[in-house]
Amino acid sequence: MASFCRAGKDSIQLIEAAFGRTRQWIGARKYRDWKSPFYQFANRLAHLFFLREECGLEAWLANIYFIGDPYYPTNRGQWDDWLQEVRFELGIGDCAIDGLVELFVPVKGIEK
């Protein structure tokens, strides 16, 4: 989830404008630079805004978080703490986001 924007100079203004409209739609409490450290998360929110508000589509963004993945074991409490940090860094801590669904899926029965 941690990522940085690597866009060229020509694209940065477009990205910043899209992020500004998305922050306003979400009702972000504080300005944060969405180009880092959670660019991919912010970018997906901007796509959700674009589809729902600018295109008028009933779009959904489903973020799926795996619990107990043997590769990188994470429990629900760890996900909750991480997502709280992400939302804080983006300035959207307690904002409800239309069309955003977060699913926590336990991983069971994986054969190696």
C-alpha cells in the first residue's frame, strides 16, 4: 500500500487537480500530499470519484485485506491500525466514502 507517484512533470498538474476534486468530494479534513506515501490508495479513490461523480456510474471500490496470509501474516487488529494510519496521512480519518467497501478475508486451507 505504501507507494509514491512517479509521474512526469506534464502529468503532475493533472494528478494534483484530480486529487483536489477527490479530496473535496470525500470531505478531507486537512490537506495532505496524496502523491506520497500512499499514492496507490489515493489514486484508487480518485478513480472512484471520477467514475461515480464525473461519469455518473454506480461504481464501487472493493479493497480486500487478507488475514492470516502465510506469506505476510496480518491479523485484523494490525489491518485496522494500518488503515487508520493511511486515512490519517491522507486527511480522511473519519470520512465516509461513498462506494468504498473494505473486506477482510481470512486465509485458510492453503496448500504449499
